[in-house]
Amino acid sequence: MRPEKHSLSLRGHRTSVSLEKPFWDAFRAIAAERHMAINELAAELDEMRGTQSGLATAIRLYVLDYYVTRAGKD
């Protein structure tokens, strides 16, 4: 499965992020569940990630952590 490139706006700055479709779908679902725009959630992650990883990696890890944490609560 090839990553899909999407443009995001982070605090007025345009950037592109490439993620596989299941990650985009999950990221959109999480943003909707949190009543946030996808750009708003991406900006939040961008701010938290520091310089250790790229934004795409930060989003993948966020999605994974979100669902692993959620599964642990069931």
C-alpha cells in the first residue's frame, strides 16, 4: 500500500504529509471524535513531536497509541 500525500495547514503554514489510507482514515476519525479539524489536530501533534521524528511518523504513532490505549480500556 502506497502512502497518499495530503496538504495540511499548520498555524498558517502549508505542508504535505504522506500516510497510508488506513492512517488517514483513522486520523480523520480521531479528529472528528475530538471535535477538532484535522489541521488543528495535526498542528497539536506537530508542536508536541519535537525534532525526533517527522510529522507523518508522529501521526502514525499517535493513531497507534490512541487505539492501543482505547483497546486496553475495554
